[in-house]
Amino acid sequence: MLPDLSERFDGLERMDRSDCDEAHLYRTLAQFRYVNLVVSRYRYCLKRWIVADMLRDRSSRYHLVDLGAGGCDIPAWLLRHCQRRSLKLRVTAVDSNARTVAWARERYGDIPDLNIVCGSAFEIGDLGDVDYVYANHFLHHLPRIEIVRLLHVIQAVVRRKFLVCDLVRSRFSYVGFSLLAGPLLRDSFAFEDGQISIRRGFTLGEFQHLIDDSDIRGRCQIFQMFPGRLAMVGGSVLGDLPADPN
Ligand SMILES: C[S@@+](CC[C@H](N)C(=O)[O-])C[C@H]1O[C@@H](n2cnc3c(N)ncnc32)[C@H](O)[C@@H]1O
């Protein structure tokens, strides 16, 4: 049955419960890697808005912070991609869940220039100079009031660009995900949390209001992409942003 999607759902995802089953949590992180590959469009977004910016000056060293980095499959890919292009990037991947951080370190801890830390996204100011901030599927974990505060903090810290990608809350997304992912995502929280994530996602208008309330209007643009994706791109180097990539 279709839940009420008129407002953001405020129930917790199962992976966010401190007492959640560890084996299920680890399988969830492993399966999110494939969910990201199929629906997140993270490669497209990072190439378009972050890597393209780095390519303007290949000689500089850059620091990107990935907030709510989860299993770290995305920063691992980004570092490989940048290495192939001789771009000098280091990534700090931040996640507040100690078990998730341990799992990510086990998988990706030996990647040079990837520092996986356990901490709160709100402490980004303690991470030194930050050129880029990235977050995928993280914003919807937070209540609205914290999102507004976080966007404010990001804007204050970031030296070049931030890219925040999240989910559209819509019937299309919910039904599409439920039909396609149901048979595939087993023995984990990925299916149930995926549905909750969409219910905690945003409409285009709500994304716009978040920007207005965070006082970053004029320094930020929003893009809606298939399938059910929203991207918020902002920072201090907005001048040449491309038109809507759809
Ligand atoms: C759905 S996962 C997304 C993981 C990853 N970005 C991806 O796209 O696969 C969201 C992550 O945010 C983390 N998280 C939740 N609240 C946080 C906070 N306040 N600070 C840092 N991480 C947080 C959770 O532990 C979880 O691993």
C-alpha cells in the first residue's frame, strides 16, 4: 500500500538505530554500493560539478569532505577517478556510526589519501581547509531544522563548491524502488530503509525552501534529475555553472 507522501516522514531508518543487527547493517552497506551504482548518478554528478572544477587547475592539491559517507564506495571511486587524471585529491569521509566506520575502514582503509573518520557532520569546521563538500543520501537522515543548520555550516566552511544529492519524495520513486528493489535487496535493511529514505526525501519546492531558510540563496542552484534525484550545488565558484543537465 502506498504511504502518505504529502509530508516528510519522521520515522528512523533501521540502520540509524544503535541496537540494529550488525550482520544486517553490514549487508546493507554492501548492497548500497549497488543501489548507488544504479540510481545515485554519483559519477555523473561528481564529474560534472567537482572534478570539472578541479580540472581547471591540475597543479593544486584539493581536500574533499564526504558527509555521512556510509560504506565509502563513492569516495573510493572518486579517488581512483582523480588518480587516473593526475588530480591531487585527498578525501575525509565522515560518518557518525562507529560500526559503519569500522566496516568502511576494513574495506577501503588502505586507499591512499582516504581518511575515514567517525564523527558528526556538524564538526566539519574541525577538518582544516575544505575545498569541496559532498553528501549523498545523507540530508534526508536529518530533521529539517538540522538540515538548515548544516547547510549554513557547509557554506561557511567550503572554499570552492558543495554538492548535496538526495532523493525526491514522490509516488514514482516509491513505487519504482519498491517494484525493482524488493526482490533484490534481501537479508539487510536496504529495502525497508530505501522506502523510508524516499518517504524522508524532498520535493523540489522543499529543497528550495531549505536554501532560502539557510540563507544561501544566490549562492546555490538546484537540479532535478532522473530517476528521482535532487542535487544542490553551491559555494564560492558558481560563476560558470552549466545549465540544467537534463
Ligand atoms: C544512507 S547512508 C548514505 C551513505 C553514503 N553517502 C552513500 O551514498 O552510500 C547515510 C549515512 O549518514 C550517517 N549519518 C547520519 N547522521 C549523521 C551525522 N549527524 N553525521 C555524520 N554522519 C551521519 C549514517 O550513519 C549513514 O551511514
